[in-house]
Amino acid sequence: MSSSCSSASPVSDALFARALQLIPGGVNSPVRAFRSVGGAPFFTQSAQGATLTTADGRELIDFVCTWGPAIHGHNHPVIKAAIAAALDHGTSFGTPNPYEVEMAELIVRFVPSIKKVRMTSSGTEATMSAIRLARGFTKRDKIIKFSGCYHGHSDSLLIKAGSGALTHGHPDSAGIPASFARETIVLPYNDRAALDACFSANPGQIAGVIIEPYCGNVGFIMPDAGYLAYVREITAQHGTVLIFDEVMTGFRIAKGGVQERENITPDLTCLGKIIGGGLPVGAFGGRADIMDYLAPLGPVYQAGTLSGNPLAMAAGIASLRLLEELNPYPRLDQLGRQLCAAVADAAKAKGIAVQTPQCGSMFSFFFTSTAVRDYDTALTGDAKLFARFFRGALERGVYLAPSAYEAGFISTAHDGAAIDRACEVLSGVIREL
């Protein structure tokens, strides 16, 4: 098995060499650099359905799906037509447009906890704005997040856990003032006792709790039974705003997201990815009394020149309408189970320990004998073994996320031959590890 992912990729290699001279690290988002799996990244020339075509003409079955938005696969004709129709009227107006209203109506209908919603241009903007709104509404400063949950790269949220459950976080990036970090408390996911202790130690000070209800950014991790209900209960008791970050899981785990599946009602919800149909987008919404604290009605300022961009709204509306029309969720779950079972069975036969958490169209492969339920147990996975697995799959035409700690995604376009072929490839790679 080759140690490089790009040994037969002269066009991609040349593009990467040029990019390295002009773009930090040669990429516009760090995980694209392939540093944790080895080799150089490939460049994509085009995409159709479940397939990426690289700049070197290789076809790859894609389980990254633009990091989540492509639930209908790439270049879907209905979404493509919606963008083209919107483009005929212009790219941006700087005024309200009809698509924004229709998108808001769809979101409120799909996600019952959302009574009012505001659009942004990215998930990072959505979570940043939701945190500011929680602080403005409660007139408190501190927030709680959970280790392993990623909520974008705003200063208040790029904080990781210290040595203890109640330790204030320290910056996970240079350039974040320590004073910002002191207002963010990082707790372990799936740990009720840590949450209890934190509220006891900070009475009347916690503005908001933000959580990925199903984690997707340290690999895919599910909550323990009853855990999310407990988070809802304790935040309600303390007058703390509960924020579900469903940028990744919204409209993917279920039409109404994790909150529909778990029957939990958060105060605010952050959305993105699927509601842009592949174009840049974000949104946050929730209780009307909280949302009305936003300018121009209230004192919490939030704005964006391209928020509610007509092209992104048109694409997202088409994407959501397709979900309503097709109801693909039972089939996507079946495909996810098929893929994970193939890897699990091959690993068992080979004597390799692997965890394959999966729900609907999201999944992960952790090479560990430890059940993965939080950040620390995720890190027990053998990242070097995953890198070999990733490279073997890529060499055989299957593209997984280039990190041991990212979720994988399935689209409706993976139905049939694509999943069967991927199961064959991944099982074969496991047998050769």
C-alpha cells in the first residue's frame, strides 16, 4: 500500500505547489491539507451524484459530501435549476428578497422549536450570534460548551477543556485573549455530574449552554440515553439558554434534526449546510421572545451584507423541498447500517478493534476497543491505523474524511452500486491492514 495519496496525481500536485506559495498551508480550511492522514490533497474538478472527479481525472465515491450539505449528492438537477432561475434575477440585492421569507417559513415548519429565524452566511456566524444573543437576553457572561463539540472559529468557542471538569478553558488557537477564554467553561460530553457541579459553582452566571446534540466534529458520537433531556432540564431550572448546534445534523438526522428524533425543545438552534444546497449559508432561530432581542427590535446587534443571499436561499429551498418530497431518512439509515456493518464484519474477521457509531446518514470509524462516548474516548482511536485505512480507501476510489476525528456522510445519490462498491473496497482495505 502506497504511503502517499498523490503519487499518481501530477495535476493536483502542481496545483498544490502553486497554492502553497499563496495560501497558508495551501488550503482555505485546515482539514483539507491531509496533514493527519499523510500525502498531499487532491483537487476536485467536478462532482456529480455520489462521485467526485479529481483534476487528474480520477473518480472517487465521496463520503464527505461537502462536509454535510450534499444530502442529495452533488450537482442535483433540481437544485441546479433553482440556482439558475434565481441567477436570472441577480446575485445580491442588499434588500430583503422573497426567497428569505419562503426559507424562514420552511425552517419554522420543519423545526417546531423555531418560531423566528435569522439567516447568516456561515455556521460560524450562526453560533457566534446565538451566543451573543444568549448573553444579551440573560444579561450573563459565561457559557458552557463541551469538549469535542466544534461550533465554528469565533473567539468565544475555540476553547478546549483543561485538566478538570470545572476548569475554565484555555485558547485552542493563538490570538484568543485569555479573558475571553475565562468566560467559556468546557465540560465533558455525556457527563451529568460535571454539568451539575458547574451550575452549582457558577450560580446565576451561565448565559447559555451550546452543544452539538449528536457530535460530528470529533468523529460521530451519540448521547447516552436521557442525557440531552437532562441538559434541557438543568438549563431550564437555571434560566440558561439551551442552544442546539444543528449546523451539521439539522435536516440530516431527521427532517426536524436531532431535536425531532430526541423530542427535545432547545431555546435556540443553529443551522447551516443543507439549507444552502451547497452554497454558503447559516441560520439561527428559536423562541420569539429571545429572537426579538435582536436589532432592529432589541439591543443585540447582528448583521450581514450577504445574509439571505438569493442564490443560497433558492438552493436551500430546493434542497428542503426535496427532503419533504422524498422522505429519504429510512433509506439513508439503511445505507449507513450497511456501510458500517461491512467494516465491522471485516475488522472482526481480521481481529482489528473498531467502533462504528452511526445514525441515519452520519457515521464514523474509530479503531479502538473502547466504546466512544466523549472526547477522551474518541482519542483512544488509533489515528495512525485510520490514516492507513484512509489511504487504502482513497487509492481504491473511496474518499473518506481526511481525519480520524470527523464524521462521514451519506447522500441519497449513494443508493445502489455506490454503497455496494464502497462496502467491497473498505472491507478489502481492512483485510490488508
